[in-house]
Amino acid sequence: MAHQADGDDIDTEAAEGMDPLDADNEELAIRVMPKVEDQFTCVSCFRVRPRSELAAARNGDPVCTDCA
């Protein structure tokens, strides 16, 4: 069963005083790595996966083992 957020999961104390429009000023610390030769992008979940997790191909496009 998937977890569904219900308002209790929100940290209201931290959220108070935050203007949603100020999110544009936030910097994200995400490092994007280029796909390497032995990886593929699953056409179902769009995650970059190692070739060892290649399950099949749908219409010639790669699908990972999680989505197959």
C-alpha cells in the first residue's frame, strides 16, 4: 500500500512565515551526472538505469526490470 500524505506530515512550524513565491530564490544542491555508455533510460519511469536492469523493449524502447 502506498503512503498518502495527509496534512499531518507537514512541518507547519517550519512552513510558517514562508512565502511560496520565495521558492524561486532557493538554490538547489543537485549534481547532474551525464548518462554513461552502460546505462539506459527507461521509457516507462524515465529513470537512468544500469544495463543489468534492462528487462525488455516496448516498440524498440528500453524498459527496466521494475516497470516490466
